[in-house]
Amino acid sequence: MGDLFDGYGESAHGLSEVAFDEMVGGGGVARLPYAGVATSLAQMGPDDVSSRASRLARAFMDQGVTFDLDGEERPFPLDVVPRIFTADEWTQVSDGVAQRVRALEKFLADVYGSARIVSDGLVPHELVTSSPGFVRAAHGYTPPNGVRIHVAGIDVVRDEAGEFRVLEDNLRSPSGVSYVLANRAAIARVLPELFWGQPVQMVNDYPARLINALRCAAPASVQDPTVVVLTPGVHNSAFYEHALLARLMGVHLVEGRDLVCHGTDVFLRTTEGEVPVHVIYRRVDDDYLDPLQFRPESLVGCPGIVNAARAGRVTIANALGNGVADDKLVYTYVPSMIRYYLGEDPILQNVETMHLVDAGIRARALARRDELVFKRVDGSGGKGLVIGAKATGRELDTLAHEVEADPRRWIAQRLVALSTSPTWVDEAMVRRHVDLRPFAVNDGEDVWVLPGGLTRVALDEGGLVVNSSQGGGSKDTWVTGGGPPGPVLPPRQMTAPAAARPQDVGPLEEEELGVQQQQQQQQQERLLR
Amino acid sequence: MTRALLSRVAESIFWVGRYVERAEGTARILDVSVYQALEQSDVEGSQAGRRLLAVMGLPDSGTETLRQATERLATDPKSRSSIAGALAAARENTRAVRHVVPVEFWEHINATWAALPLQWEAGRRAGPALYLSFVKTQCAGMMGLADTMMSRDQTWLFFTLGRCLERTDVVARQLATVAFDEVFDSGLVMLLRSCGGYEPYLRLSQGVVEPGRVLDFLLRDRLFPRSAFASLTLAEDCLDEINGGHDRWDDARALIGLARAELEYSAPASLARSLDTKLERLQTAISSVSDAVTGRYFAQDLPVQWRQGAGK
């Protein structure tokens, strides 16, 4: 494969050595879907790859593709090598994700309704009511089209054997889809030759799918709903995404202060007075959404909107209280939920997880705390995550203390060596761990999964935390072959119709100019004679 | 979907227009004054430096050289009157409303802002003209993208309204620092150049540079787009369009109309005679218009702070 990939196989140590590699199979040969990309990159050579990498970085800076960390805008590094799935691999991920979302929808409807799953003894009552994500105000509320999970981000990893496993569910306001769109656009512009010769399923359908799902979720009485995106503001880490989605859906991007409630109706403050709102795609956490219901000091929400939603006058998407279903302890029950609600076998397996509420299991888990991964049940973005193998003795002791004090808030998982993928770091092609966040959109009729999703990559050697806030980057993610073809324009005639008019031109055509010049020259010659 | 804009978004767009126009105006003024000082071998350039600060309404330490004043007006990131500060503010405002402006417009403004420090560094070696011409070209790019890419909806209308008000303000400020009864031709040329109108003026006046005609040209030429009259007229059109056929009384519209009419219907002699008063009134009118627009379209309550059980 040329010198670009020389030494690639040996660039992994320790845990990374046992990881499944996305590109290189047994015998050091590139897997089939990667063959084209590997050849193109090898032909470019290290200097060209390096200059393309700088162009990518530059393009992201100019476009302002950033996330905010501690009040500072930072670019989200995009790697030059795409992550590639075959159509068959993708079918498994996509079907598995959709299945999970369908089961979790039923679970949410159940726990905020008659709680059949509890009375049938599958899920303990305390598990639900003790979840930090359980919202009493959501009890008895039925969304207009039955959808609570309008958008889901189900994190999927590949274990040492190359099997897909679900790491966690994100059902509140999963972020990252904007990078999927930005990454594809940037790679297509800066590294077009990578795409040559292989069809890649397109991703830019996403905004159309999302706005459709949001419109479908509007209160039934509304004919032509006004949809808005609610952002905490320009300093939120995902503001870039909020702005991008609002732009690509053609809807208002609002902050809490732009909204006002009168009774159970919600309005926008505009230059033409107050305009009613029907669907709020909120990227504000439950806790901050409505100071009347939750944190009274919140300034990023709007007082009264929870009441308006309960009255059915406005739809909040994703719904209130979804946190109970992406609680990491509830996660362990998802495979049984799939069997219970859908009567199907789970397509995607979980990662082996231990409950810590049981004293015996807790003791066994804590005894192995230097090799397990501990997670807070409501944590996200890499917060509340302790990887035993990488933690200091002191950190592990603090952890043991916290777990003993509140075992319901923690789970323990086997440390999975996430699969690795070739990544351009410090002018060399090296193995780095990746995960995947596929995005699913539920419009009430169908759960659609965006082909590809967001691949995040831990840029540190051996690093397993891929979050952007902890030094992660991302990769354009391809699903090759299969799938529906891209939109086809009406067939176009290859030859111009006979009657096509030539384009207009200004005065002084070249020949005319020539004649004039000749005459001017003749004049001069006459004078000279 | 409604054509209305969020009040907050409209306000940001309006200020993007003002700040971009300000950056461009400041670049023109600096370009001319630096060049002028070189030609007049005013090495210290303290006269020119102080005039610059006066135009912008900035405090003057009394010892500022032209070089210092230029650097301050070109790069001071903390002042909204400097090029860098105005562009940073324009960029910050655009960032918050990037979903309603063309992608190219945002990228252009973002890339311009990001490139400023390097451009200034390059200018240190090659002279500030490099930096200033970069700023002028980039601002022209923003205006061009706005004019060719934006629908003439409220986004464009508020943007253009901001530009027009700022443009009028810049002209008025410049005129206010010139003593017309004792000015030399070179001073008038400099004034025309820094308003970007030297050559159009020459073609109109057949080469005659004369105070009364310069004043007339900059304040009320109908065809030159940077004259106060042309800017005010466009601002009126924007406000009419924003008000959208409702025959509602609009303070801002009335204030602009009055200011425009005063320029339009003052006899040339009286314009020159009471210039100071007229410019003063024009500048006051601009701030009142800005306030009236804010009051009518942008003003919103502060975020509601809810305290449980507080008061009745």
C-alpha cells in the first residue's frame, strides 16, 4: 500500500493491539471497502495528505465549524481518512438502531402511562422512579402523534471480534449530526478523489427528514405549524449545530427570551408582533426548560411552556422526561424490552454491564475497579466516566467512595477495546480508537436512520474517550453501495436543442476589432508614406 | 412561514450592517489620511492623527501621532470604532444569526475577521495600505454577497437600514471636522477621497473643486450612493418596506423623512451658512432614528426572572 501506511500495523500498543481494525484485516491487507480509499491516499503520498489535512482544518475554521469549550470557540478536527461501512454492515446497525428506538418509544409511553412493564415484573418500580431522568410532569401526557423520541443518537462500538454493540442510548437532545453534514461537504471538496469509483450513500437528507418529523409532531388542530429550534444561546457548546439545523430547515432559531407564554399558548417575539409557535425542537435540557416547573433560576427557558405542552397547544421535541429511558441502568433492560414490547430478538447486543445496587455484585465490581469502566447513569459527554485501567489509585478510591454512597447512580462495564481506524496524526498514519453515533429520526410512521452517522476518534494514542470536549476528532462516515440511489434529476438531453440561442455578446467582436486595427494601421502607413 | 424576523435577530442584522459599513468607512478615512500625511511630509502627523480621533468621536490624549492614531483605529479590539473592533462585533452578531444569512456571507465575514491580525502584521512591513485595502475589498465582498444572495426580506432590509444610517453618520462626522470657510483645495480632495467620492465628483463638476459644490455633492447628490441624501432615501425605502403597507405611524420613518427633507429643500447658501447646526441636527436625527427603530422593532423585555412565591 505504499509508504503512507508503512508501520501502520505496529502503531498500536497495549489494549489497542487486541482491537479490531476497521481497515486492515488478517494478513495486513486492506478490507475491500477500504481498498479504493487506501490506494488513493497512498498515491497522494505523505506531503499531499498533509497539505489536504491543513486545507480541511482551514476550511473548518473559515466556516466556523466549531464547538465551544469553556467559553472559547474551538474547531472540531476532521480526519482525512473516512470510516467506511459496507451496505450489509450498515443494514445491521440501522435495523438494530431502529428496533431499539421503537422499543424505547413503547417503554416511555408505558412508564408515563399504565406502567405495564413494572406490573409484569420486568423492570423494578424503584428503578423507574429513582431515575434522575424521570419527570413527574410528563406523567399522563400523550404526544400528538405518539412520538417522544423525535431524534435519537444510539452510540455503537465495535468490540474486539468486530461485533457491533450498543454503548449507550441518547434520547434527550443528542448532538453531533451537524458534523456529519459538515464533514461530508468538506471531504467532498478537499479530497474528491477518494469518492471516485464507489457510490457513497448521501447524508444531506437529514434536515428534510427532521423538519418533516417535527411538522408531523404538531398539535392535531394546526394545519401549517410554525416550528422553531430552541437554543440556550451562542455560548452553548453545540450552537453551531443549532444554527445549522435552523438554517437547513428554514425555521427560526430562538432563545428562551424570544418566547413568551400567554395562558397555554406560546408566541415568538418578532418585528411584526407576537407570532404563535406550535413545535419547539429544543436543545435545552429538561431542567432548564421552564423555570415554573424546574430550576427557577433558569434564564434559558421560557416560563409556562411545559404547561402549554401538557395542554396540547405546543409540542416539545424531544419530549420531556426521555431521560428515564436513556438512564444507563435502564439501558441494561433494553434487550428485554425489545423482546417484551416487540416480540423480537435484539439485533444489536449491549456491552456487558453490572448493576451496583446489589451489595454482592457491587463488592465484586469494586474489587476489579482497576479493570472495569464506571459510568454515572445520567452522565454524557464523557462526564462521570472512570476508566479503571487509566485511573490513579486515588481516583479509584474516590470512585469506590462515591459508588458506595449512591450505588443507584453508577454502573460498571467491561472495558471494550474500541475498534481502531487509520488516522492522520502528527504527519503519520496511525491506529486510533473510534466509536459511532448513528442518528435516528422518528416521524411517527417510520424510524429513519441517517446512513453513516458520526464517527468520533480519540486522537491520543491508546485513548478511549472520543468526546470533542476531551480531545476527540471526527471522521466522515460512509456507507458504500446498496441503499437507495441519490435523487435523480429529470433526464437531460446531452446535446443542446437545435433552437438554442447563442449567448449575447457586447460590441467589438474580435474580427471587427481586427478590421478596425487594420484600418488604423493603414491610416498610419498612408501618413508615413 | 411568516416573513417576520425575531426581534433579537433583526437587531443583530441591523448592527451587522452598521459595523461592516463602519469598518469600510474607517478604512477609507485611514487610507486617505495616512497617504496625505506622507505627501505633506507631516512626519509627526499629530494634526492628522488628532483629526482622525475627532472624526470618530474618540478621546484624544493630545500627543497621539498619526501612526498611533492609525494603529488604534485599525486594530484596537476593544473599541467598536476601530476596524478590528467593528469587524469583531459584526462577526459576533452574524454568528448569532448565521442561520438567516447566506452561508457565503457568514464565511466571508468569519474568514475576514480571522485574517485581520496577519494582515496587520504584513502591513507593518509593507505599510498600512495593504491592511486597509484588504479591509475595503472584504467589506465590498460582504456588501456584494448581501446584495446578490439575500432575498429582499426583513433580513436584507434591516441590514441595509443599518448600512444607510451608518453611512450617513460617517459622512456627517467627516464634514463636521472640516472648517469650510478656510479649507484648501487639498483638504476638499482629501474629504472627497475619504468619502469614496472624488472621481464621481470630478466628472460631475468638470474638474472644479470648490467648497459649496463639494458640500452639495456629499450631502445631497441624488446619484452618488454615499451621499447623505441617497443613504437617507434608501433608509426610508427600507423602513416603508419593513412597515409593510400598514399605514401605522412610524417615528423612525418620520425622523428620517424630516432629516432628508431638510437637506433636500435647504437653499445652497443657507446650507453652507448654517452647516454646523445642520450637521448637528443630522447626527442627532441618526441616533434618534436608531433609538426609534430599536424601540419599535427590537425592544424586548428582559428575560423573565421567576421567583417562586415572590410578590403578587
